[in-house]
Amino acid sequence: MHFIDINYLTLFFLCIAAFAAGFIDSIAGGGGLISLPALLISGLPPHIALGTNKLQSACGTTLATINYGRKGKIIWYIALLGIPFALIGSLLGAKLTLIISADTLTKILIFLLPPATILMFLSNVLLKRGEKFTFKIKRDIIVIPAVCFVIGMYDGFYGPGTGTFLIVFLVLFANISLLHSSATSKVFNLASNVGALIAFIAAGSVSYVLGFFMAIANIAGNLVGSNLAIKKGNKTIQHFVYIAITLLFIYLIIKKM
């Protein structure tokens, strides 16, 4: 267990970041693009920042998943196929992170941003596809588990952009609307968050005090965001996906300066 010396102003900053992260993550993914840099800027070591980010994110994603589930927006057939693979992938990704030195990890995290950004922008133009889900056995039992495992591993190792990648995947391969894609992706995201969190907790790489306060703020953001997405539908979600992509691009520029 780690106790980090954080002043009240920094704690307030982190809670604002957690709320914003929860809000955008519940709609379009990409909340980690706000919360993880905020934790790193506050001076936390990379491993602790990643572990604490997973703790607060898992709490918020749980709330968003419940909210979408209550409103009947999750396609559980797809979700149940991918859950175990997302969980196992994220657990392996987190374990890989924990065996790498802090300096090396920081360099790797920066290196991952360019291809992530390119993929996000290329996928962005295809987001208008998908309105009606159709069952395809080969896709369902092979492609969905495989993609959930790969994205889950990325989430455990790094994280930012995971939710948006999942939404894009569901639109392109499952041919469902943005609202249902956003809702269903939360199930996968929750599974990958839990898998990674288990590894970080076991390694003692979590600041529980920061995680607790940020989790409250993240839950509030997820509640506001998921209700907005349910009320406003696909068009609003598409706008926030664009915001998530822009955040990733800005983050890339800042890290390269």
C-alpha cells in the first residue's frame, strides 16, 4: 500500500480530472487521457499512477455499466463472449507493466501514443456505420474474443483510449449503433479494469487514499455522462468520440514537447 503526500489543491485538481474523465469515458471512452496524465503531473511514479488510475476508473465504469444495463442498452450476447478475454488480457498486460522499470515504462508509454493516435483518427471516419446488430457465428466466437483480449492487454499495460477503441470495434464488426456500442463497451472495459486492478493491488501499486477520492468524482462523472448519452443518443456520442480523439492528439503533442 502506498501513501502519497498530496496537498489539498492537488487533490482538488485530481478530483476535477477524475470527474471529467468519468464523464467522457462513460460516453465515448478515452477518460484515461485525462486522469492518467493528471496523476503523472501530480508527481506519482508511473506504476502507482497506473494502479490508482485503474482503481478510480473501475469504480466509475461499474456505475456506467449498471446505468446502461438498467436502460437496456447493453447487448449482453456480445458482452458475455468478450468478458473473460478482456479480463485475462488486461491481467497479463498489467503484469507486464509491473516487471518493467519506471524509466523504461515512461518511454514505452510515450512510444505507444503515435500508433494509438493514428488508429483513432483512421477509425474515426467509419463511426457512422452500424445501426442493426446481426448474429454471425464466425465473427462472434473468434473475432470478438480475440479483439477483447488484445484491447484488454493494451488496457492493462497502458489504458488511455481503450474505451474508444472498443466502441469503434463494435461499430465496425458488430454493426450496432453508437449508443449500444458505447454501452456494451463498458462491460468489456469494466472486465479489463478489474483484471488489471487485481495485478496492481497484488503488487502494492495503488494509492488508496487518492483512489478513493478520485473514484467518487469519477462515479459522479460517469453518472452524468451515461445519462446524457442515453438521453441524446448517437449524435452526442459521436461528438464526444471526436473530443476523445482530440485529447489523445493534444496529449501526444505535449509529451513530445
